[in-house]
Amino acid sequence: MSRRCELTGKGPMSGNHSSHANNKTKRRYLPNLQDVSLQSETLGRPIKMRISAAALRSVDHRGGLDLFLAKAKDDELSANALKVKKEIAKAQAASA
């Protein structure tokens, strides 16, 4: 399981750990990933994803998973999120 957000593509970053004596050693900064179930209004079922805490706040800010995925760029989304985005678009086109 990769340490990458499925909605924003946020992944590990590298940097230096600095001791009190100012010794530098390499370290990794990992994103704050959470396993969540997001409810899709269009599909009417929950979708399990592994997203960062910042992405969860962005989903809430945009008004839900459906609206977030509609505005998201395809190259940032994971394969699972891209599949869900296409399912939502197909369901919205069928209901319209």
C-alpha cells in the first residue's frame, strides 16, 4: 500500500533531521493519511479511500465527494478515484 493520497496525490517528502548539535541526517516527512468512507450523493453508496487530512477538509469545503471529483484534475487522482469519478459522471448523465 503506497503512502500517497488518492485524491490530491500528496506523497512523502524528504528533508534533514537536525539535532541539537546541528548534525544533519536524512529523514522522510509522511503525509497524514486516513482510511475513510466518503458518501457519494449521486451513487448513493459509501466509497472507501485512503486520503490525507488536508484532502478531507478540501472535500468538505467543496461540498462533498461528487463536487470535489468534478473539479479535480485527472492526473492527480489515483486509479480508484478516477474510476469513481467516471461512475459519478455516467450516473449524472443518465439522470439528466
